[in-house]
Amino acid sequence: MSHPYVPELKWLIYVTIFTALMWVPYILNRLVTRGLWLSLSNAAAETGETPTIWARRALRAHANAVENLIIFVPAVLVVSILGISTPTTQYAAMVYFYARIVHYFVYILGIPVVRTLAFAVAWAAQITILLSILKSMS
């Protein structure tokens, strides 16, 4: 049985790829500040080394993105499974992707108000998708 394509799945893949790449700057910072051997040995406790502030922010931004995937992934999959894609859910999925990109970079740069606004926009996009699902089920 063939399953119809819904555009939200494209945005889900984009979000997942972006989230999967968020660790790269943090690890590159580790390689620069610790060197290859200490980075591979994971000897932070012994060396007392801590990553730069932007790298710590990158790590936290990545963790936040992973935590939000727990909401976004099932929402998009339910839209796909139920075949209830609408312009609203499509737009919300796209907005979520771009808001997460903004959130990541402003988090690294330490821009608190914009970071919070980007998070709120992404959250609102998730809620929009979830409310659309509930509406379709009533």
C-alpha cells in the first residue's frame, strides 16, 4: 500500500538532520581546546578542562533541540498517518524548522531575548500542529 507524501515529513527530516549536526561545533571546539588525544580519551575530570562558553551553549542548545524532537516527531507522524496535512500544519512544520535554527545560533551567541522568542515560536508551531490533530479527530 502506497502512503501519500505530506510536506510536514520533509520538514521533519530537515529538523532531524539539523539536530543531528548540532554536535559538530561542540566537538570541533573540544578538538581545538583539548587536542585529539584528550578529546578521544574523554579525560575531562582528570584535566579539569571545560569547553568555551559558546561550546557549552551549543551543547545545551543541542539538548534542547533533542528534547523538542520528542514533541515534534510524533505530531508530524500523526499528521502523516491520519492523512490530515493542511496548509496550517505544513506552515507550522516549516516555521518550527526555521525557529529551531534561529534558536540554535542565538543560543550559541548568547542572545537571551531572541533565544526565548525563537523557542516560543517553535513551541507555538508544535502546539498548532497538535491542535490541528485534535480538531481533525473531533
